[in-house]
Amino acid sequence: GVCFHNLVGKFVVQLSVGGKQKTLGYYNNPEDAFAAYKVAKEAQIKVVALRHKDVLKPAVFESLMNWEVTP
């Protein structure tokens, strides 16, 4: 997600990938941080959906591929 990092004085974007927390970057404002998070999270959802496509019902797969992060 996005949170303010007091020591750095910027907004940090983090995402869990494969059970590990990854820092994606630091941003001066929450809007830019959220935009970066949105792109990364939606891409990660697609990666997971594609990895499990053969066991997902078509409607579930399609839903995951079209999923969007909203504020």
C-alpha cells in the first residue's frame, strides 16, 4: 500500500509479491504514490491470474484480469 514515511519525509509504496514485501519507491505526494501502487498491484493480480488460469473458472479469470484498484 501507500503510507507516509516519517524518517524520509515522503510517501512510500510497498507491495507483497510472493509473500515478500517489496518497496516500489518513494513519492512526494500521495497521488503519485497511489498511481504507482495501482499500476503495480493490477499487474501483480494479472500475473497471479495467468499463473492459475488452468484451475480458475473463466468468469473468475476474466474478473481478475479486469480488476482495478480504486481509492
